[in-house]
Amino acid sequence: MQATVERTDRATISDIIVVDADIHINDTPAALAPYCEEPWRKSLEILAETPSRYLDIPGFSPTLKLDPPIPGGHANRSVHTPAEMRAELTAIGVDIGVLFPDNLLLFAPLPNIEYAVALSHAYNRWLTAEWLDEEGLYGALLACPQDPVDSAREIERYAANDKVVAVYLPTAGVNPLWGHRTYDPIFAAAEAADLPVLLHSVTLVSPAFPCQLDQFENHFGRQMLSHSFAMMANLTSLIHTGVPARFPKLRVGFTEAGIAWVPYMMWRMDKYYQEYRRMIPFLEKRPSEYMKERMWFATQPIEEPDDPKDLVRMIDMIGADRVLFASDWPHHDFDHPRALLKLPMPIETKRKIMGENALELFGIPKPVGKIAGVA
Amino acid sequence: MPEHVVGPVAEFPPGSQRLVRLGRIEVGVFNVDGVFYALPNVCPHQFGPLCEGGVTGATACSAATGWKFAWEREGEVVTCPWHGVEFDITTGRSLVAPDRLKVRTYPVVVEDGQVKVRL
């Protein structure tokens, strides 16, 4: 039996196209400064002079690091050039990746609206100018929750760029949550441009949701909840103001929270929809039906139950058409494609999860063969 | 299809909602604007006494209402008193999952001044 599984793996990894819904590029103040409007370029130039810290730059990636350093652990990684990214993705067998920022994962809590707008413009210019010519690299535009009307114009500006395939919604510390009607222009623009929106969180201590993570004594506690609770809260927010009903073609993806929370939320929201429909009459069907129709869920950090069949069953509950492989490369908790490829699933299901679902969602042409070669 | 006389029509005025016992089952008889409906008094969700719930209209919100809240179907919706599931009295179908969560409806006729439910 074991031999059969291994033979299947070897037979498949060499010809399965792997599309990665979530990889990260290192967006330093120095890199973005040349692309930034004045006077905020000066702010970035000043920030560029300060020693760089991992996802912890005041005025750029504001977080609140509370832990004392403890020797041991593993190093943080970042990727600085498209060629470096291409080589590293090839090394782990990923053919195509959708790029997200590093530092600007912490974009939503930036309070200065004009600065945030300039920063979003700078990131999108930098992304499209420097990263997307490399084979297999595609971009997610940075949405600016601080100014949704400007952000909608930004989406229109890049809508015709074939290598821009999504809109990234910064989710950590966003206030109000993404279902608020103030963000309608972003959803309308994404829907009109036929670009899916992708929620992505990060661990931070913030007065906005997921608030009170300062109550945990260490990063383990905060990491447990920051991503998954952010996704659950923002999914609930989107449903409870009827975003999928009001934007009937909008497609929504959820990244970096694993997938085991998804069936729980489907069942829980359906149960309370039965009880509270009168408060949310814009829903024409149960929340789980909107999720199964137009929401996608990225695998990383994939759950690792003792019995892998439990995870396969979980994927079935969500629907194998709605699950996207993601590695989160190069971050500390990345998943290698083999973490999914080794699961006891039919080859057709693996092809969908590892690549076909993402190609369809992002409108990426199917490559004729492996870009990454044989992993 | 056994027919049960449940009372004189004067006891079921428009807007009324009455529980009647027919053999071993309990049935809710509703007069919605002069049209009679009868539903089993058992909610398919968790077996609550559906027909003892309040009769109201229901909220609606869609492109047709300009995405503003509207109030529709006044008098046509009964809400189970246990968990709040709303049912369309005229069809027996829940508003949340009309094809999946529903109750049967019994035919009601008025003959010789008497309301009759056919089980």
C-alpha cells in the first residue's frame, strides 16, 4: 500500500502544474521609495535609513512585538528579486505564484490616509514594474481600505494588465471589517474588472480585530488566532452585510488560515441564518451556498492531523473545487507542495487543488508544461 | 383522505391562527385574508410547535427593493417559537431553505359554513 502511494506521488509531482495562491515579496521602504509620490517618498527614504526589522517597521509595518528573544528557532526568510523568487519556487516545485507583500501585510492599521494611498500606489507600481515580467509570477494589487474610492480607481488602472490576477485585501487590523459598506467601491471595481479579492491576515497586536491578542503571553498564542479569527470575522462581516448577494459575480479568496475552520463556519452560519434571516434578508440562500459558489480557501498552513484521511474528508466538505494550494513561501510556516501531494486523494482532485482551481479562478493560461521542471 | 370538520367559519376570521387536534396530530389552521391554510404543528428543524409561533410579514432586501429593507407578505409568515425559523404559511416552505426545510400543507375547504381540513 505504501509503495502504491509513493509511486503515485512520483508519477504526479512531475506533471502536476502547481499554482501557489500565496507567496511573498520583500517590499522594503527603500524598494518602494522611487515609486512613491511626494512628500511620502521622503518618509520612505527616512525609513530606508533605519535598520530593517522583520515585519516590524514603525510607520510602515506597524506591529507590536512583545516577546523577549529566545535562542533557537529558525531564521526568517525573505525574497528580494524576481529571479530569486523564480529559482526558489522552482526548487520547491511551484510553477506559478501569486505575489503578496511582506511588510504591507500590516498595511490596514496605518492611520494616515494620504500616506496609505501613496503607499498603495507605490506598491502597485513597484509590483507591476519590477516583478511580473518573470515567468510564472502574477500579482495581487494592494487594496487601500483607508480610501476605497481611490482604491477602486487603482483597480481600474491595472484591470487590463494580464499579470494582475487579484486584489489583495489587507485583513490584519482592518477597521471596520471588510463587509462594511464603505468598501463597496472596491468590490464593485473588482467585480467589474473580473478580479477575485483575496483576504490575507498577519499576526499583530492591534486594538482592531482580532483585538486583545495582547492577552497571550507569547507568539504561539497570538499566531493561533490572528489569522483564523481574522478570516472568520471578515467572512462573517462579508456575509452579514450581503456582499455576495450585492455583488453577484464577486469571487472571494481566503488565505493563510488553513482550511479546517471552513466547514465549521459553513455550518454555524447556516444554523444562525435559520434563526436570524429577518436581519439579513439580502441573502437569497444559505451562507454555505454562497461559500461553495464563489469563495475559495487557500491551504496554508495546512492542518496536519494524525490521520491524513481526516484532512481529505475536510476538503470534501468544503468542495475540492474551492480549495487552492498555497505555500506562503518564503515565510517561516510555509508548506511544501508535497504536504498536499502526499494526501490520499485521487489524482484528479490533486490536480484541481494544486493548480487547476487557481488557473481558473485567476484566469491564468495553463502552461504547456512544468515551469518548475521536475521537483 | 379523511376530512375533519374543525369548526364554524365564524370562529376562523381573517388573520386568525388556531390549533386543532385531529386524531393524533395537531394542526394549525390559518386564515390569511380569507384564504385558509393548515400546517402540521411540528417544525422540521427540531420538532418545535411551529403553529404556535407569531404570524407576521417578513423582511426583504434585494435589487428589487433598491437594496433597502422592505416589509412583505404581511400575515403570511409564521415563525417557530423555539428557534425562530420562518415559514411561508401559504406553501409550508421555510424562507431560509425552501427546498430543504419545509412542512406539508393540508387542503382546507369551507362547506356549509364549516371549516374542514383534509388529512
